[in-house]
Amino acid sequence: MSKQWLQISAIWTGVLIAGIAALFSYSGDQLFTAFAAIAGAAIALVSLEHLLSKKAKDTVRQQIYVSTGTVVILGLMTLIALAR
């Protein structure tokens, strides 16, 4: 596994943990606001990592992978929240 995929997997894991914590901590509009904040933070984290490392290589690709995975994770959590 390359360093790129390790970083992406770590962010997805963070999204999953934060999403589960939000799912059990909030309800209604607060839950969906938390999901939006989690998604924004995931993309910002990728951008910040590239800014600090001063490497532009694969920035957009990593942002796409992170945002796609984040949308899938939080989408599934939204379905779980709506089913409760």
C-alpha cells in the first residue's frame, strides 16, 4: 500500500469514527449539520496535508478519492439515521 492510500484510508477511518459518534450524539438537523462538517473537514485535511508538504502531485486525485469515500460513508450513515 502506497503512502497515498495510507493517508486516504486514515481519513476514511476518521470519517467513519466521527460519523458513528455523530450518529449516536445528535439527531435531526444537528446530525446532518455534523455530517456536513465532517465531509468538509475531510476534504480540508487533504488540502492542508498537500499545502504543508508543498507537493502538488496527485492533490486532485486524493481529493476525489477522499470526497467520494466520504460521501459513500456518510450516505450510508444517513440511510441508517433515516431508518431509526
